[in-house]
Amino acid sequence: MDLGISGRSALVCGASKGLGLACAQSLAAEGVVVTLVARGTEALEAAAAAIRQSTSGVVHTVAADITTPEGRAAALAVCPAPDILVTNAGGPKPGDFRDWERSHWIAALDANMLTPIALIKATVDGMIGRRFGRIINITSGAVKAPIDILGLSNGARSGLTGFVAGLARKTVAHNVTINNLLPGPFETDRLRDTARQWALQSGKSEELVLSERRAANPAGRFGTPAEFGDACAYLCSAQAGFITGQNLLLDGGIYPGTF
């Protein structure tokens, strides 16, 4: 299927590795000009080189912390009028809520709620004016099924979800959609961080924790970043203009609910 987005521009955050990189890769494969944002210059340039090699696409990079006003300004200076925005920031560290101070909560909100809102604010009116826009927020499966040790993430990402639910119904008439992608267990560094925390709590080895999680998933495995990236690309497509305000859960079926 031709997704109808060749020649469009995309700003992809947290794009040097993991699911952000996968989204950038899939968009570039569809002919989208991608701007990658991440903090680490070395990993960022390696990611850009890999995308250029595999897709022959146009890739720009911005080494910046997207959770700061200065970082957002730097990203928007390189990609001031994106047709596609993929917001993504590393989730807060897992732990026990008794150990978190106000500063931990503010940092989580800044990264996982207020930064996406600021980026949407900076780009959505331009999308409306051009009558095309696709905004994808990478959140977490924990929005639908909270995980006890991810309380900072549960709270901040749920706040973003509520905000998007209202705004997405106002922009869709202008062919600007806003949706959230909710990853479950994918083969990423974040997954290993969480498994390490569970291992410390349970006394099991990290590999045993990972093995048990694979076995507990109806799919019998973890997701691959490429699967996630292609789902993102479809939601950014010309064909997805009737999908907005949705929370697409990609978890191999582990969430047991009907809704």
C-alpha cells in the first residue's frame, strides 16, 4: 500500500534508538523527510546513517533535549513546519512511589505530558493551515493497564491521554489527526530496565524475568520495533484521516479487556 506521504516532513523525537528510531525508519521508507531529535550525538548520527543507508531518504538530525524549551526551539529551527509529529521521551525510572519527591513528579510531567503538549502547540496550527497533519504520541500500555512500579509514567502519560482526547476532536475537521500509540513489551532498552527492577524485587535473574514475561504474553514473544514503526507510519498515512483521538495498544494481546 502506498501511504500517500512521500515528500512530507516529519519531526521524530527520541529517535536515536528504540521505538522512536523505528518510527523514523518506517516513515523514511515511505519517502518522508525525517528530522531526528535525541540527546546523544553519537547515537543520533549512527541512527541517521542507518536510515539513509536502508532507505536512501533525506534525514536531518538535531542533538538536543526535547524536554527543554531550548531543545524544542533547536528542533523546530531545523523542522519548523512538520506535516508529521512523533512525540517521544524516555519514560521515568521505575520504582516505589514512597521514594519519589515532588521534583521526580515534575520531571515526569515535563517529559511525558508537558513536552508533547508544547510541541503540539507549536505545530498544530501550521498543520491546520496546510490541511494535513498527523500527530502521534508514543505513550505506554500502562495507560490502559497501569504497572505498579511505573507510577510516574502511569500518571504523566494518562494526563497527556486526557488532553489529546479533547483536542483531537477539534482538529480532525482540518485533516489533522492526533493519536496515541501504546507499546506493551517490545525488545527495547526500556524493557530491560523494567525487567531489572522486577528482578531486584523478586530475587530472580533478569533473564528469568524476561523469559517469564515472554511466556505470559498470548503472542509468546515480545514485539519488534519494526512492527511498532510500521503501525506509526500507517497512522500517519493519507488513508488514516478518519482515525483520531485513539489509543492504539500494541501488546501481543496481554491486555485482557474488551475496551
